[in-house]
Amino acid sequence: MEYRRKKIMLNEQHIAVIKSTIPLLESAGPALTQYFYQRMFSHNPELKDIFNMTHQRTGRQGVALFEAVAAYAKNIENLAALSQAVERIAHKHTSFNIQPEHYQIVGHHLIETLRELAPEAFTPEVEEAWTAAYLFLAQIFIDREEALYQLNASMNGGWRGTRDFVVANKIQESQFVTSFELAPADGKPVVGYKPGQYLGIEVKPTNSENVEIRQYSLSQAPNGNHYRISVKRELLQKGDESFQGKVSNYLHDQSQVGDVIKVYPPAGDFFYQATDNPVVLIAAGVGATPIQAMAQTLAAQDKANVNYLYACETETQHTFASETQEMVDTHGWKHQVWYRDQQGIMDLKAIEELPMVDGEFYLCGPLGFMEHVVSQLDELGVARERVHYEVFGPHASL
């Protein structure tokens, strides 16, 4: 597939053909995208320096890509339905420094995957339709990502690509979470961000064959001179197999004050949106990181109508405990904590006077926890448009 920067249009025939291939995609399932990744990394191993290979190992990335491809096919006549997903992915791509040439490589392997897995069904007509559909969507991403790159570079303290930051401080926040304060090596200002956004960082762990890029939420309000990320030591699971997260364990065990880390500009479509309405912050475990940036921002605004609800496994795993309590006491916020080994799981129905009608709910934590919370909010009559959330890693819908 040859990428050319020109206006790509989808006609009615293309759309009809794409829709006709939906049963084929659904029958293939995530095996299609797993094959795609194996093919791409075999032919273009340099992309292992961009993609999160841990997510490849757990299978999460393959599932996420399959769901994205299927959603695109099903909404090919109503792309507005995918606008939120496009924005989310475009932001994530900028934290990997994705460029137009990467779309050419990915598109080639996607088309060849379809050809190799379904040779009889992959007629010239199907190839033309899927090529046009891919190029059309790729151009949407390329244009949006270029706009984000230019915006970041044009702002005071902004930049494009990577910038060297020094680990200025390393703070143990809880049993598994450590904060890293990152100061610009050039001593110049750093661009601001929206509370809830994340940084992309690039490191080369000693036990990794590849450069590793990860995204970590900014865990404090913007200050213009340095950033703080807070990282959980990860132990990942796939079936009966468990293994350590390469980057998180590298940062915890080997990264020291004075080390230099390459950092991409802040990004992310999950962030606090200023409102006069009451705000409910809900977090579990390391999901407190983006929520903490929101809390600090609300505290700086002296906002009164705030609920801060937090859950974790044990008291030793309570991240930002004293920092949060100080904000709660100073501003009179309502605050409740659940330690699973003592109080069990979070029960929103037991909380009095939650602003179900006009509150804005911000939510972050493990996927199962967020599904549990959103289900409770549904039962309590909270409108979905007032529930804002972020899933760490490959996106999943609640």
C-alpha cells in the first residue's frame, strides 16, 4: 500500500463492500489482529521500539485492535459515532510520536493479513474497498495528530518529539506506587496540561531488547516548571503465567535521582472540565494518579462541592493518603475510603447525598472496578454523559 497525501473519498460501493465483510471479521475475531501483529513485527521489527510489547504478550492489544477494526466497519456510514475513539487514539499516538510513514506500514500489513487469512473472500473489490477505507481513516488520524503536534510545539514551554528531563525526586507513595518528579534538563519552562492527562516517557531498560515507551498519568496540578508521574510496580498476568512490567519495575528498581529520561509532551482526552456543578472523584489503586491532578486543581480553585471516593486492597496500598486528607480537611470535602480487606468493595448506594442529578463523575481504576462503579451509577440514575473515565493501557468500553 502506497500512502499519498491526497483527499481520500469513500463511495457507496466501498461502504457496501465493507459492511458485507463484517461477518467475516467477526468469525475471525482477535485471531485476525494477532496474526497481523505477528506479520508486522516479523517484517518490520523496528516497530517493536514503538509498540508496547508487554501488551502484545498479554493479548490485550490484539483484542483492542480487533474491536477498533470491527467498530470502524460497523460505523462506516456514521463515523461521527467514532469521534471520541479517534480523539483518544490520536492523543495516544502523539505520545508515541507516530508519523505518516507508520500508517503506510500498518496499512500494508493489514491488507496483506486480510489477503492471507481469507484468500477466497478477499476479492479485488474487497481489497479496493478496504484500502480506501484504511487510507480515509489514516488521513483523519494524520491530520488530527499533526494538529496536536503543532499545538504542543507552539505553546509556551512546549516541544515536539522527545525532550530530556531529569529525575529530580523519587517518592514512595504507597506499597506499590512511587512518584517521580521530572525537571527539564534545559531548565526552561514546561508546557501546561489539563488535569487528568498523561506523559509519554521513553526508556531503555537493561533487560529489554527494545526501546520502551509508556504513558503515565500526571499526578499533580500543572505548575509550569516540572512534572510528576506516579508509577505502580506492575505484576502482569496471562492465564497461569505472571511476569513483571518491564518499565514500571525498571523505574522502581533502577531509575535514580539525576537520571535523564526522554519525555513526550502531555496528551490525553480524559481531563477535568471546569464546571459549577458538584464534582465526584472516584479512584481505585493507581487510578488515583489522574484523579489526584484533578483534586489538586479543584483545591487550588477552592471548590467546595467535591466528593473524593477511593478504594484499594489494603491500607498500605493507599496512594496519596496524607496528601488527599490534607485537601479534604482544608476545603471541607466529603471523603470516604474502602480497604478491601476491611470494608469490602465500594458501595455507592450507602453514601448519602451524592449529587446524582447534577454531579460530574470522574472515574479511574482497574477495569473490573470501573465496570462495578458504572453499573452502580446506572442504577442510581446518573446520566452516562456525566460519567468520565479512563482505562489504562489498550482502551476498553464500560
